[in-house]
Amino acid sequence: MTLEEAAMEEHFVWVTTRRIKEGTLEEFERAWRPESRPEGMRGAFAYWSEDGHEVTGVSLWESRQACDAWRSSDAERRRREVMAPYVVDERESFHLGRELTLPGR
């Protein structure tokens, strides 16, 4: 590990990939959005497969504890209930990482 890499900020990342029912992407996207910004969340990204059957959400957190607190909250429980009719399958995982140093940067 280089000195530059050692100085890079670590990220706490929650990744959820959901396979959704065909033709429900628009409804799922409305249900997916939280009512308010979760405490401790630094940012969030969504990525859709070309066929619209899979959605991957990536959220960045201040800490594992902040992520866990959101995941066990009533607001997240309600959000999952609203999404449930559109979800066929779901995979979730927590990761630690940092930005890659790419040549030319």
C-alpha cells in the first residue's frame, strides 16, 4: 500500500441488489425512496440493469453503526413493506473500502 492509498478515506458501504417483477420498475422506484435522509448516510446511488429487472443500491455511511441503526429503524421497515410487492429476490451486504488510485490522476 502506498502512502497516498493509506491516507485515503475509508468508506462504509451497504449494497443491496434486488430482482424486481417485470414491468414494475417505475412503481418500485417510487416505493424505494426513503421518506427522509437517513442519519449518518453520506450518499446513495442506484444502478439499473438494461432490462429493468435488477436494481442495485449503494449507500455510503459514516459508520457501520449508523447503517445498522437505519436498517433497524421503523422508517426502513415501512419502506421495505412498500417495496415488497415489487421484489422477487434480494441480496444485501456490508463492505469497507476506499477510492482506487487510478493512473493519470
